[in-house]
Amino acid sequence: MSARVIAIDGPAAAGKGTLARRLAAHLGLPYLDTGLLYRAVARHLLDAGHLPSDPREAVAAAIRLQPTDLERTDLRTPEVDRAAAAVAAIPGVRAALLEFQRGFGSAHGAVLDGRDIGTIIFPEAAAKFFVTASVEARAERRWKELQQKGVATDLQSVLDDMKARDAADESRAAAPLVPANDAIILDTTHMDAGQAFAAALHALEKTVLFFRKEHPLRRQECERTRGTAPGPSSQGFTASCRHRGTG
Ligand code: CDP
């Protein structure tokens, strides 16, 4: 059991990233957006004029990837969306990125979001969420994000791209997008970010022993990091180690 790893998987624009960031901050855990790894590989290939589906170049780019590559500001364009889905279907790329993801989560625990975290990267994660929403709701969210960033595009083409990417992610042979058997399914079609966060916290508190405030290991962790035991709180388990996150 990867005691302090939370896996969050799901299709594009379902709200995984927002949820993962909030959970990580709240629990004082590091956060990794694993989609950025595939996006950064895709960006390298596009910049070098290679096809994103070229396995040799894609694997070479994945092996050479540096953590600073994830900080590039040009990783979230529709062009990179499509190229990332293409490189992500290449088994050698996934193999090259696997150890980095495992290493990130294994050291101190972490929240990771992606497509295969609960199925392949951390099948022993303490908690797994599969965050989803109707494709129309997801397309509208992504379109609004792009509008805000000043990227000119229309809703229909965002919807078409999203359907194509869903199909590619779900049908590929290597690590297809599929909920883990033990994942908690969170449908955010009719939820805002705050409601999704509250629902996830509630599920964690109910189902995952370690994240309950009365759990002995959590109590020890609080004592170790703060010198005090978790006190009673009407706000649930996360209040017990509030100093470690943003609350
Ligand atoms: O932000 P959005 O959900 O649109 O995409 P992302 O999470 O940044 O992922 C971009 C692409 O990388 C996805 O369409 C997947 O094909 C791929 N991906 C993957 O295969 N496995 C992951 N763990 C994360 C992303």
C-alpha cells in the first residue's frame, strides 16, 4: 500500500487538476500533474519538426526530459493537446516516464493526476479517484479556459478535439484511460470546483483509514510535525494537520 499517495485519473477537463491541487495543498502533500510530462515531450517533438507519433524521436525526448521542461508556458495549446495524446500512446514513452512518477510519489507521498495513476503507476495508492463529466460540460470548461487565455477557437472544434482525444486515450493499447476497479467515481458534470473538493474530502474521510483524523499514524504524523495531537474539529480530518497545507 502506498500509504500517502492519492491517484486522480480521468478524461480531459473533468476537473482533475483543480481537485488534485486543492487536495495536495490541504493535506500538505506534493502534487504532480503527469499530463505535463506528455505535453513537454510533445512540445519538444513539435519544436524539432518531428511527428508526435514518431516512436524513436518520442522515446528519445522522453528519456531526455528535465523537470524544468514542465515549467514551459506553451504546453497548453490545442496543438500540444493533440500531440500529447499521440506521444502518450507510445509504450516506450510511457516506460521512460514511469520511474519519474513513481519516484515522485514514493518519497513522501503525493497527489498525482493523469490517466493511469491508479491502474499502472500506483496500483497500491491509498485512495483513487476517477473524475469525469459529460463531454459537453468538459468541452465548455476547456473552451472558457482558452477564451480567458486569449486563444481564439470555437466551442464546436474544442468539443470535436475532446471527443477525438477521449477516443484515443480510451482505445490505446498502452495504459488506456479506464477507472481502476477500486476507484471512487466522481462525476463533476453538475458540480463546481468547491463541490467536487468537498465530495472528495468526504469520500476520503469515510473510506481511507490513513486520512481519518483519529487514525494513529496520522496522529503521530501531526505530533511529529507540530508537537501537538490533532484536536477535535467540526471541519473533518484535514483540520488536524492544517499547518501543513493551506486549509
Ligand atoms: O489537462 P488535460 O486533461 O486536457 O490533459 P493532460 O492531463 O495534460 O494530458 C494530456 C494528454 O497526455 C492526455 O490526452 C493523455 O493522452 C496523456 N496522458 C497520459 O496518457 N497519461 C497520463 N498520466 C497523463 C496524461
